[in-house]
Amino acid sequence: MKRRYRYNPETKEMEEINGEPKYIGGIIMGDIEPFISPVDGTCISSRSVLREHMRQHGLAHTEDYNKPGGFWEKKRQARADYLAGKTNPDSKNRKQQMSDAFEHLRNKMRYSRG
């Protein structure tokens, strides 16, 4: 087995480095296990086939939503703000829907009395 040494400036001696060197570089991922698509029953046998299949059917990976500042992080923050009482995002919309519903009932009752 190959031995590695480095110079220690404090002791002014060569010291043996134990263990494997840390690899700093890219990661090579293996291919995926083949599976049958639940969407249309085709066999998905590689990442390229999976990407094409997802593009054709308008699908997305959940990882696409987990990026920093992404969909789930924004939803988590909005929920935390709502629970803390900082915001009430549906208030205006909910009031408008209630007003529309009452107006609809009022008109329905007005015309049903004849």
C-alpha cells in the first residue's frame, strides 16, 4: 500500500498521513432501476427516458419544489406567518366570496317570491 507523508512545520518532521484522501469532485450517479410508469404504462429504463416521459406528460419531480427559496419553503413561511398572526392572506378574498354568496341568495329570494 502506498504511504503518504506531510511536513509538520511545528515539529519540523515528516509525519505519515493515515486514512484515505478526501475526494473533492463531482458525483457520478448510477442509472435508475427500470419501472413501469403509472401514467401510461410505459417502461422507464433510464434517466433520459424519465426526463422525456415527464416532459411529454407535464410532470415534475418533488425535488424541483425543494430548492432553497422554492415552493415548499415559501409555503412553510406563509403558514408560520399565518399561525403567528402576521398575515391573513385569504381575508379579502373570503369577504368577497361571502358578499357574493349573500347577494346571490338575496337575488334568488327576491325573484322566487314572484
